[in-house]
Amino acid sequence: MTAKDDEHPWSEEALFSKAVLYVQEMQKHPADDWQFGLWAALSLELLARAALSHVSPTLLANRKDWRNVHYALGHVATSVKFVPSSAVINDVLSILNEIVPSFTDELFEACGKALVRRNTEVHTGEDVFAGIGTSEWLPYFYMSCKVLLDSMGKELKNLFDDPKSAQDLIASLQDTAAKAVWGEIESHGKLWAAKSKE
């Protein structure tokens, strides 16, 4: 389920197909298994790139060389030694944070943390996904996926075998956020009520 011969490797379709493939690998493991976390982080990057490609594959081009934009537009390389280079994931997330209103600063930070963990897992001897509790990151993972899927006109069921469980975790995250806001309102209300009329 990777890019077909007629699909551009940076196309929404190719990237989304690969994200689905990685999510399938993720779902083979329990949520507290390190492999679940690693596959989740890998699929999240592909999903983010697919969402940006949905707007335009040119947004995925590394701006250091104009040939990358030329490649993203579907043209054949003009240089024999040219190797296409896409934007780094932090740039992808930054662009999404700006152009997709529901991809909030909170989700931007959560995705950034997930991808830092992925880099640490892949580039060091540290087992970062082994000791991390799912409550710390899993609801944000599903919420990020939902927002990215929504931006492409897709649903949770297009990515996950059990979209209801994903939606339940998203709801718990939204409930926690609502309770935190209500707590802030009550706290400030008490401070205001305690003030003198002057």
C-alpha cells in the first residue's frame, strides 16, 4: 500500500497510503508497547505530510534548492546528480499550524514531542517509547490525526480499525481541557468577588 507507479511520491495519495500502512503496523501491538509508539510517530509524520500535500505538494519541497519545487510540480530532474529533498518535519508542522486553523499550538507542540521521541528512538540507544505512559501522548496523537484527516476531507475510520476508541480518547482530552478552562474561570471569579468595590 505504498506509492503506485503513476503517483508522485510526495502526493497526498502516496503519503496517505503509507500512513495507513504504518498505522496497520502500529495496531498489531498493544498501546503500551514501544513498537506501538514508534509506528504511531512514523505514521503521524506521513499523515502531516499528506495533509500539507493536500494543499499543494510544492509546500513539501525543501526551499534550499529550486529543483525540489520543480520536482514537486511533477517535472523530471534537470540535473543527473539531483536527489529530491523534502522539507524537514518541523517546517511541515509550522506550515500546518498556520494554514489549518484547528491544528492548534497545543497540537503542534504534541506532534513535535512525538517526532523528537521518534528521532531519539531511531538515532540513539535510548528506549524512549518503552517507559512512556499512553495517557501522556495517545489522546493528542488521535486528536492530531483527526484534525489532519479533517483537513483532507477524511475521517478517523479512513485510518484506524477502531475509530470509536480513537474518538473516545479525543473526547476525554476535550473534556479535560474544558474542565481546566472552567477551573480557571472559577478561580478568577473568586479573585474578582474578593476585590473591594474600589
